Amino acid sequence: MLTDFAVRAAKPRERLYKVSDGGGMYLLVSPRGGRWWRLKYRIDGLEKSMSLGVYPRVSLALARERREKAKDLIEAGIDPSAQRQAEKRKRRASFESVAREWLAMKAKTDAKHSHAAFAKVTWDRALSMFERLIFPHIGRRPIATITVPELLQVLKRIEATGHHDTCHRAKQKCGQVFRYAVVTGRAERDLTADLRGALAPVRTENFAAITDPVRIGKLMRDIDGYSGHKLTRLAMQLAPLVFVRPGELRAAEWVEFDIGRAEWRIPAVRMKMRDEHVVPLSNQALQIIRELHAMTGNGRYVFPSPRTDAKPMSENAITAALRRMGYTGDEMTWHGFRALASTCLNEQGWHPDLIELQLAHAERNKVRAAYNRAQRLADRRQMMQWWADYLDQLRAAKNDPPAVAQTAWPHLSRAANDRFAARGS
């Protein structure tokens, strides 16, 4: 075994040489006088070596202490050199690098992992939010060293602009990045858990929508008379007939439509709830689809951007058209076509299960959700055709909307009524 005197006395020679201390540890002396502690060990049958430090910064006693810690890891089946490298990566991993890695993982959209992936619009918004609001402040900081007050300060900057919803979305996305860092060994915990109650609450507001039958009729007539871009008019005419989410409509692709079966099947990757969604197409919807096919059927998107066929219609297109027709944001929104349909169908006695299923809302009861996905397409087809006919009546009635009998689930077959009645809602 070495002594402090022997270590100090180890002089340079013409060639590199070793001075052993036992237990696999030795002092490596270079011709230029440099001295390094190293440990030779075997793990899984392979011989390896690792540095224990540079003498005299690392004394003989400290080198032996590090040797014993490394041997404890080896006995536990852990490669001390590999663990050291992992710890280095952990210390060096910045928030931005981890966030971009997490986003890359969330961009995977194959069918097997569709539930874990983001829709493209969601992914784009997340990246934009990080690049504008988060990365400039903590992007370069090692994620393992970021503190709760530091993260709170970043979020408070967003809150100070009055964008409370954006602030909470940023907190949510940061939490997802921290949790990803935890499971990949680059952070100890999710810091956002400590921010509960530290941010101003978000005031939830419903999307503005017209639900009065007389005003719905006027809206339908105004849309028919819209003098702007024809694709925008057709999108507005189709929106109340299918009442899907704005992103699902504007990014619709021709491969999703089966005109022969009168169905629009939106793939899971484009749906908010990550389940394929079937939209039965009424006769009126099919007429619009055929007109659209004559215009854009040779391309990918049903509603391509006026600037390029490679992108879908802008998310602001219908909103701008509604404003041009004189409807303010407090009266009607693109998303409001869903509320318009939901409110009226409920008022006219259609079963809530059918409406919620057609809206593609999440079903909290998993057993019931499985039943819903397997049944009731025929009933929904009836409902969608009834709804399209009702909108035509409102469009034509002007100041005298049609009276609709408030019977249980109008226009459904007796068998369907009996089934719903037995199950309840």
C-alpha cells in the first residue's frame, strides 16, 4: 500500500508508469510529472478503468474513499463509470434540450402510440409557447438546478401580461417536461407541483354561440349569402351540419371521406380525445362535400389554404368571415357551431348520449365508453339527418320557426327509444 510520502516521491520517468495501492487502485505518473488516480475493475466479465481524480487535488485518503464507493457499486452490479457519465449528462441537460426531446417524443403519430402523441396544431403551439415564453429565461439552465422561485418568476412574467390562460398552459407544459426529466433521470421532481395556488386562477368562459331558432335561421341565410372566398362559405355551411371542432374541420383530408357510405372518419391522431370519430353525413352535408370535391378533390386537404395547397385553411378564416358578416365575438364563434347544435338538439328532445357521442366528448365511464363506440351509429345517422332538415326549416322560416314536437328522442326508431329508456341517461 502507498503512503503519502511514497506518493510525493513518485518522480517522472521517460515513460508512463503505475504505482499500485491495492484493490485495483493505482497512481499513474506521466513523463511530464502529472499524477492521476485510477481504478481498474471488472463488471459483467469485462475489464474497465475509471479516474478517481488528480493528485494533489485528490489526496491519497480521498482517492481510497472514492475507490470504496466504486467497489460498493460494483458489488451491487452497477458500473460506476457508467453511473458517473449518467450523472454528468444529468447535470448538463438544459431545460430546453429536455423540452425539445420531450416534444420530439410527442410528435410520434403512429397508430400504436397515437394516444401519447400531440396533434400537429397542439405540437406547434407548445413549441411556440416554449420558444417565446420559457426558453429565453430558463432554456439554458440545467434542468436539475432550476428552483421553484425561478420557475414562478418566469410564469409571473406571462401572468403580468394578462394572459392567465396562457400562463396556466405554460405551467402545465413545464410540468410535463419536468416529469419527463424525472423518469429519464435528469431531474429529481416536478417543480410545478409546488406552484399550486401561486398563480391567478383562469376564468372559464363558454364559446359564444347563437341558440335562438329565429337567429339561427338568420345566421344560416347570412352564411348562404356570404360574398367572400367560396371555400370559406362552404366551410361555414358545413360546420353546423357536422359540428366538429374547428381544427378537425379545417384540416379535413379527402382520404377521410367515404361518400358512398356517407361517412367522415376522422383518424384518432387528429382528435382531441385520440379516438377515431365517425361523422354520419346528411344529404345536405353530402351535397356540400360533392361541391368541394369538384374544387379541391385532387389535393390533400378539403379546405386548402388560398396561399398553398400544402397547408389547410387558416384557423382564423371562419372567425374573420363571421366578423365580416357582422357577428361579434360575443355573439358567435367558429367553435360556437358545436354549442349551437348541442343546445338545440337537447332542447328538441334528442337523447344526451347521442349528442355527446356525436360531439366526441370524453366518456369518463370506460365500460360505457366501449358500449358507445360499438353502438348507435344508425341512431346518430338519423339524428344528423333530422338536424340538417331542421336547419333547412329554420333557414326558410325567417320569423316563424317550425314547431318541433317535444317527444322523447324524435325520429328515432321504437327499438332505439326502448333501449335508451331501459338504460337511462
